[in-house]
Amino acid sequence: MRLSYVVPHRDDVRHGVLRLRQGQNRAGRPDFRTVNTLRQWRAMDKRLCQVCARSAVDRETGRIWWLLSNDGCGGDGYTNAPPTCRACIPEAISQCSHLRRNAAVFTVGDCSPYGVRADLFVPYLPPLVPFERNAVVRFDDYDMHHALARELLVRLHDVQPAVTEGDAAA
């Protein structure tokens, strides 16, 4: 047995885990305080910019631009933040108060699915209520049949600090 929606959709399950359903309202300004599950997973899977939804892969180098918080990233690690193309980095920093204080720009050689941020449910015990919310769960250490995923986590490979125009001028 596994969690499922009463009326299942083709895209409900990815990487063996049920995803939270949300709308895809594409009107208005980006809201950097909330994560849209479908948009976040699509950006991660296809290496798309979280702001403009275009490719975040540098055409010249083949490396992926990634804007992360500088409070803990270095080497290879995992993140729930989608990539950000080079052109959208200034906008992302200006719109997100956390990044205004802690932004670090990296390029990444590649990324791979690592796990999810999910609500976990006790199997077979009605009523269905989560026993843990917003848990970070690796794909290889949990039975994903009892998780409702909000965000995809990816492992970043070959993470290097990016050289930007401001760095080159200094």
C-alpha cells in the first residue's frame, strides 16, 4: 500500500514518491518565500532557472549556475534550491531577503536526485495525519510509499565558486 490521490494523475509519482499537488498560476511577481512543487521539480530535473524558467546551463562551459546561501555550501552537497541562470542572479538576490544577506554564486558540474523534503505518514493508521512534517529524506534510506513530497533535493557535483564581473574587477 502507498499514499495516493483518490483520482490519480500521470505526474503524481516521481522518483518513487508521491508529490504534493499545486496549481501553476503563472501570473504576477515571483514569490521567493514559497516553493511551487511542480515548478521546483521541473527546474531541478531540467536544470532550468528558478526565476525565468530558461536553461541555467552555461553555453560556453556546460556548467550549471547555482545561487545558494553561503551559510554551509562547499564541495559537493545537496540542496532544494533550483539553479538560477547567470542573467537572473541579481533579480533573485534583490527579491529574496535571505539571499540578500547570504548569497553565494557557484557553478556546478552536474546534479543528481538525492531525496525529498516531505511530510511522512504512519502507514495503515487512520486517520491519515503526518507524524513528521518537512522531513529531509534520502531516497536510499526511507520507504517512500508513505511520504508526500514537497521539494526535490539534488546532490551537487563538482561545486566551484563562480567568478562574476564584480570579482574580476576587484
